[in-house]
Amino acid sequence: MGYVTAAPHPRSEAAGSARAGRRSLAVALLCGALGAAVALLATRQRWAEGTATVAGGAFPLTAKGSDVTGVPAALAVVGLAALVAVFAVRRAGRLVVAALLALSGAGIAAAALLGASDGSALDEQAAQASGDTSASVDTLSHTAWPYVAAVGGVLLLLAGLLALRYGRLWPAMSGRYERGGTPQPRRKAPAVDPDRPEDLWKALDRGEDPTGA
């Protein structure tokens, strides 16, 4: 004896989609904003340190993330802008912006991981300090901040993937508002002249009562 599986009710499917949209929206906003903030913060911290021999003595050198690479900070700004722009566009435009958000996160993570072992910024400082273009830094060491920046990139990447998957369920900015934030005034219907038959027909086409009753 076979069993017949009842199809899910359309209302339950719509309610489930709405819940998934709200949850994904909240997670994407949190991940995107937190990821951009973490990446920007990490690029302002010390990523590498070492010493250079200057006039027979050891000269300490340090390099911030922005000295090593400017890519994470730039992409964090792009990703934050894309996160906001997701709500200003619809359909295909939203997919494009969501992809840009995801790519920004991936680029931050890749650039941060590459910079985690980069000593070129300190070599440049050693050359300037010693006046020898061939000078290099000694006892090079790195901090954990590049990996913190990579985590920020991963959070932005997650926000972009959520936007790609669930963005169609998210709300968009209302088209009823202009750039100034004020509602657009509705067009006033033209006055109907009862002595002109064409005005009467146009009013009926608009669903209005030409008699004014």
C-alpha cells in the first residue's frame, strides 16, 4: 500500500522563505560590517618588525599593514560600499553587486595572507636608513595582524555569498523616494470637462467617476 505525500502549503513555503531572508539579511549585514571594520583596523597595526645595521649599530624597524600592502584597506572600502549598494539595486544588478562584495572579501584574504610573510617594506626602510640600496633587514619577524585582516576578508566573502544566495528575498530601497529622501508627489488627475466627450472617456479609462458623484 503506497503513501501519498502531501505537497507543502504555499503559505508555509512563503513564510519559510521570509524567515530565511530575514536571517540571512541579519547575518550578512553583521558579517559585512564587522569584516570591513576588522580589515581596516588590522591594516593600521604592525605587521612586521626587524632591525637594520646602521653605522655599526642595530636600528629597529617596523611596518604597518598599509606599508606592506594597500589592497586590504582599499577592498574593505569597496566591500562596505557594495554592502550598502545591495539594497539600492534589484535582480541582475543585485547579483553583480553581491559578486563584487564576495570578490572584495576574497581579495582581502588573499592579499593579507601574501603580506603575512612579506619583508619588502622593511627592506625599503633598511635601505633608506642605511643609505645603501642593497641593504636588507635583519631578524625579520611578523605579527598575527595579517591573519586578522584575512579573517575580516572571509567575513566579507561570507556576506557576499549570502547576498548571492538569498539576495532575491531581501528588501530594496523604495522607488517612491527621490534622492533627497522626500516622497515623490503624485500626479494630479486633469480636470474633467463634462461638455467634452473625450474627457469623459479618458476619465472612465482611468477608473474615475466623471460625474464627480
